Amino acid sequence: MRIIPDQYAACDTLRDAYADGWNSGHGIACHNVPGMGEKLWVESMGRVMVDADNIREVHESLCFEAESNGRSYSPFEHTAHRFNELGDGGWFVMPHGDDMRGPFDTQADAEANADGDDVAELPSSEEAWQAYDAGVCDAIHADLASYTDEHYGIESEETGPDWGKLWHDTSAELS
């Protein structure tokens, strides 16, 4: 469940940036679940063999790598353009259907150039990127929090391995 943090909720632009980040990060976890025993290259960890001790860290790293790699493709370029266009923030004219104009030093300057269009004070591109990245991070962590040992195939001391399944799998290989 997505709840917009207070620091982004009061500003439409930051709220939207956070929501865009959440949408980008949400759902990545289910596509990047490592398997026990896999040998992988993980950018933040190097070469690893996935085991019960590192599977959560590997999974998290794979999720953030996937989200970061997604920034290299369209339609992310539209998101990046929207944030970068904010520059240092300030007062902007918001024409309907066109790119915004600005920034202007003051609200009065923006209104003088508005020609009937809306005027808004917008945050900086850095603030928008921070909101977006917070949304990504929060969504990935929320998704990962739902994974249990069972999802990862980690055996508990109480259940142990399924000897019947292991025997069946091994006997099929022997025949």
C-alpha cells in the first residue's frame, strides 16, 4: 500500500514524482527473485553464490539494479525530462498542452508572462529526483518485506527438506 510521505504530499509535483517512483519500483521484486545455489554477478556485491544467508541482500540488489537499468529506456526519458526541466525551481507558467515556461524570479514576473495560463511555484529538479528515488526505494522495500523464507525456498529447522521429493528427484536422475 502506497502512502505519500508528508514531505512530498503537500506539493503536487513532488507527490507525483514520489508516485511515479513508487510505480517504477513496485512489482520489480517478483521478476528478480534469485534462486538458491545460483551463481550471479551482482553489481554491488560482485560474484556471489546465492544461499540462505545472502539471498535477501542479493534480491534487494537485483531489484535496484533492474530499476536503474530501466532508466536507460523510453518512456523513462519523459520522466527525466519533466524533472530536469524544473532546474532550480521557482515560478513557472503552465500553458495547457505545451511545455511550461520559466522559471521566473517572482510570482509577479510569471503572471506578467502568463497570457491567461496558470502560474505555479515548482520545486527544483533535485527535489523531484529525491521524491522519485524515495518512491522507488519505498516500493522495492515494501515488496521485499512480503517475502518469506518459504518464498525463497529456505528450509526451516522445523520442516527440513522434503525427503520424498528429494528421493523422487534423485531416483529419476538415476534411472
